[in-house]
Amino acid sequence: MTELDLQPTNYAFGGSVVAHDEKSRPIFIQGALPGETVHAVLTVDKDRFAHAYVTAVSQASPHRVAPRCPHYGPCGGCSYQHIAYEEQLHAKRLVVADQLQRIGGLKEVEILPVIPSPQHWEYAHEAVFSPTAVGALGFWSPREHAVIPIEVCPITNPQIMTLFSDIDLDLPELRKLTIRLDSEEEALAALEVEDVEAPELEADFPVSVAIVLPDKTAASLIGDHYLLFQVKERAFRVSPGCFFQPNLPMAERLVDTLLDFAALSGKERVLELYSGVGLLTAFLAQAALDVTAVEFNSDAVADLAVNLDDLDNVSLYHGLVEEVLPLIDDSPDLLVVDPGLTGLAKPVIDQIKNLAPPRLIYVGSDLARMARDSRALTDAGYTLQKVQPLDMRPQTYHVDTISLWASS
């Protein structure tokens, strides 16, 4: 096992910082800050690069703080707990610029200051657990290359962790257990299992239970088959297997930023791709002439229909984006895309180019994917005007973005 003394200089994507050895080889270090002198152990040792984690700090950054979580380090959920919060925001803005330049090929970009989260801790209304080798539940550890048991999680709503500590499951086919807590503090546990046959369950505490099938649709086992989340005084029904923003106060900032970038006057026709349960759709529809939404997940489509029942200017296509877009003839005044972790496939980029909307807003939850898609959008004739990063998940390296594009 190779050990080195290193002096990192820059933040990198993925929660690490970059140092260089005597051969100028980049070494990506977890648990360090730029400007420090650290002792590190290599975990990946390649000719062109290496990965390492800190074992000791001999010269600390003034931005270093003590992590709150006893699992910090081995657990892969957080990577910024050792960094003061203001510095986390600074780091994320730098990483956005770096990814857009390295992957997107964009050097001169207006990147606004990161919108901070009102809550730095206990903000997450959802936690995803996986079974360990001995049948307990925990989080995946990149360092250990295994799921490790956990007892606490300071970024997760405490009520979720209380429920987690009370759960006793004996399901050999379990792949994942997701616990969500809605705005009224109602809880739902969603099980993903290898077999599509629903297990028999009993619960002796107040929680709804559902099974999530391979196609991401869900079936209720106990109690309600959905939760209700409140965003800007509007309720959204969300079924298991359907994505919803993990940080509710930041979901409001997301909506506010979207509407600011959209600058709708009430006369525009909006096309929204990957609409999910209709969080963004609802607020776009309130400000536009009409909105056409496209979503593939059946449960999300059903949720959206309920969530937008009071709006009469929304049309909904149920299907894959790449299959629906050729059916749309008229170019919208504004295109909104929120492709999640998958990004925009080449057929989608080609169809966007054919539609040629004059303005486009990209809502990104995966920075590397967003940077890759930025290059494709540039090649398709769009110019990036500005980027707003949002700190949806404090203490982690993740940073969400909203970017505004205009046809060249």
C-alpha cells in the first residue's frame, strides 16, 4: 500500500481535491482541501492518475471543520463534511466552471454564486438503504467496495432515522429500501426486490409500505401508495419510484430560478421534457399560455394528472422522449429539459435541433452529464447564457444547476 505526503491545489468533481506527485501525475484525494499538507494512502494506482484518501493532516486549511458523522470517510454519502459551509459553496462553483470547461468546452460562462440551502443538516426527506453482507442495512462505501452498516445520518431527517432503527426486515431478495417522509411527516417505505412477487409484511408502527417493480412503477402493500409534498403552497402527490427533489426548501429555490430564467409573459408555448410528477410543469403552466409535458414513467404520469388537475392549459404525452418528439410539429417558444442522471441521448439532441426552440432551459441534477450535454447543445447551435448552481444536497459534492440557452 503506497503512502504519500501531498499538497493538493484544486477542487475536483466527485468530492476530491487534486495533488500531483514528483512525476506530475494527478492524484485525486478524498478528505483534503486545497492548500493543505496531508498524508494519504493510494487506493487506485495507475500510470496516468491515482486516487487516495487522507490518513493525517499536518498543515490544515482554515476552512477545515470537524465532520459530524461517525461514518464519515468510509460512507460514500457525504464528501464535504470536513469543509466549512461557505467554502463548500465556493468549491461547488469552481467545480461547475471546471466541468463546463473540461467536458463542455466552454471557457467564458457566467456562473452565478451557488444558492445556499437554508438547512445544512437534517434536510433530506429521503434515504436509500441497501443490505450488507450479513443482512443488516446500510450505505454503499466506495472505499470498502461494500455496503457498510450505519447507525446515524446527520443530513437525513431524524424521523427517518428513527424509523430505520425500528425496522426489522427478513427479505433475502431485498435490493434497496427507500424511506420517504412527506410534508405532513407521513412515512412511506419502498422495497425493491429481485422477485416481482410481493412479500407478505406487517408493520407495528405508522408507515406505509410499497414494492417498486423493475420498471419503477409501484404497488402498495400497506397503507397509502403515495406521499404529499408541499412546494410554494402547492401539494404534489408522489408515488414510490418517482423522483422528487430531496430538499424541499431548495425545491422552492429551484422553481423560483426556473421562472426567473423563463421570464414568461403569459403568451408563450412551453415544451417540457422529462416532466416527472409535474413539479416544474405546474409553475410553468401558471405563467405560460400552455405547456406540453412528456414523461415515460406510468406512476409519474398518474401523479402529474392529479397534481395538475386544476390547470386546463397542460397537455401530456406518455412515452419516451425520443419517441414523442417526432410527433410534435410546432416549435415551442421555450423548451425545458430535466433529464436527471441519464442526460440527453443523441436522438433527443437531434430532435431538439430539428424543433429549433429559440430558448432552452436545462435543469441538471448530474453535473458531469450536464457538462457533456452542454457540448452537444453548443454543437446543435445553442449558446449558453448563464448557469445558476443550487446546493440541493449540502455536505455532499453534488450540485444541481439551471442553465439558460439561446439559439445562435
